[in-house]
Amino acid sequence: ALAQKPSKTIQSTTFTTLIKISASSAQQAVEVLLEKDLVYRDEQGIYQVLDPAIKYYLNVILWDVNHFNA
């Protein structure tokens, strides 16, 4: 989901409803992703996918591009 929509508030209802997980699960997931250097938090506090190749894979190959545009 962060590949499609980088987010500052990963525990918000808007973000968690979009991906259908609880706020606590979102927090646990982002902590693991940060630890493994798969995502980072930029200077504005927005969580984003670190590697452009992984972001491309997630956006274009894995996810339906229109999944989050509804």
C-alpha cells in the first residue's frame, strides 16, 4: 500500500481501511519494514518504499494499478 500511497499516518482509518488491516497490524508491519530497510520515513514524516525497483514491482506488476484509485 505504501508503494501506491505513501502515508504519514499509517494507523489512520483512511489508510487501514484501504488495505483492510487493523491500526496495530499496520504499525507492526511498518516497524518490520523499517527494520529491514524496505521502507523509510522522509523528512516530512511520510513512510515510503525505499527501493525504486521494489516500488515499481509492487505498483506495476503485483498490484492492480486502479486498486487504490477507487
